Amino acid sequence: MIARKLAAVAMLASSLMITGCGDAQMGSVDVDKIMAEAPRVKTLMTEAEGKVKEVQEKFEQDYGNKEMTEEESSKAQMEFQRKLEAINQGYASQIKSRMDVVIEEVAHEKNIDIVINNSSDNKLVFQGAIDVTDDVIKKMQ
């Protein structure tokens, strides 16, 4: 955890030097808040939950009352887990892609050079950064 923070601070410092020694505008976002409040994220999460429920119901329908060997049961469980992971990864990728695009748009609109994740459990900057979290949430309709 500390290594991640140090790496982020080092990246931030090098970014500031590259962009012109203090002339850079820095922004921050609270990704946890975006995940909890952005309407588009909520919609995608609801869709993902629906897909997971479909897969669970299909699994129960196909294997719920079926007598299987331990090997067949293990294969069925692995296939079930693979499907759930694929759903989760697909939706996580969609959310991240959309969030990245919106953060980039907001940064461009506000002439911000650097935007860092400054979630409450992973605070890197306590002052001096422009918090664009609410702007990102509004744009993620």
C-alpha cells in the first residue's frame, strides 16, 4: 500500500517536472464516490447483476437436481465461475473505459494537466488539487 502511494507521488512529481515545473494544473477524483453515485455506473451494475442472476438460474436449472460425479461437479463449478468472471470483467472494463473518457473530457474542459485518484481510502493529495469528482458524476449519465 505504501509502495503504491510512493510510486504515485513519484509519477506525480515527474509529471509536474515534464509539464513545466509547477505550471501544471492538478485535478483529483474520488473513484469510489463515482462508482457509488454515477448514474451510468449504477445502470451497468444493475445490468451485470441481471446477467449474473441469469447465469445462476441457468446453472441451477441445468445442474440443481442432476446427479453428478465429483469430477463433473467440479467441471460445472469451474464453468460457472468462468462465466461469472467474464461477466464481471466485461462490465468492469466498460465502466473503467467510460470513466476514463469522462475524466479526460472534464480535465480538458477545465484545463487540468494531471488527474489522480484521490479516494478517501487512498488519499494522495490533501490540498491544491481541483476535485472534479462531481463533474465526472454529472457527465456519467
